[in-house]
Amino acid sequence: MVGDAVLYALTRPLAVIAYTALLAALIVNIVVLTITGGAGGARAVTLSWMPVAIVALMVASIMFTRASVRRAITTAMPSGTTVSVQVKEKSIQLIAERGVSDMPYTTFTAVRVGKNAALLRLRGESVVTAVPRALLSDEDIALIRSRI
């Protein structure tokens, strides 16, 4: 579930724009470093560290996103707990030790089904509700998609 949610978070439009800008900065830095070569002494040293810093920023961003997603999922569904899903005609019901969530389909704007999770995007938000894919049959997913 974590992998599907991280992939969703990293492919959001704002994230794509941010990573594109970082990649462009990396390319520009490498080109400038290549053109200037070793000229400039201190400037060359500073320029040579910039690509490393940009790559480190990208990797750290992905790691923090993954940690954040993992924390959110384990808070909602701690390891070792039993979770079940009931797909109804007008709503989807998630049942866990922490309680029952009955969410009408009108609450969601989109559904994205991954290998391990179905992600339901909340209306007016960039927040998603993750449902374990193993708990949903193909018929359940078809019903959810037809209602959203």
C-alpha cells in the first residue's frame, strides 16, 4: 500500500513540476560546470557541489514522502489489526479496530487502483483514502468506479 500511495503522491501535478524544476537545475548546473571546467577556483568548487546537493534534495524528498505515507497508513491501520471493507450501493465502509468509517461515494472525486491499494481521492482535497487492494474484488472496484 505504501508504494502505491507514494507513487500517487510523487505523480501529483505540483510534485511533477517540482521534480522537473530540480532536474532542470541539475542539468543546467552540469552544463555550466562542464563549460567552465576548472576555471574560477572557488566558484568551480561551489558549482561542483551543486549537482550533489540537488540530487540529495530529490532523494530526501522521496524518502520523507515515503515516511509520511507509511506513518499515515500505520496510524489508520496498525500492523496486526484486522481491517475489512464493505462496498455498498451508496457508500464504502471501512471497518478497523479504531472504528468504522462510512463514506458516501459523493465524498470522492477519483479512484486509482494500484497493485496493493485502491486510493480514493477526496473531493476538493489532494488527500486520499487508502483501501487495501486485497479486500476489494474486481466487482467492488467496478462498482466504486461507476459511482465516483
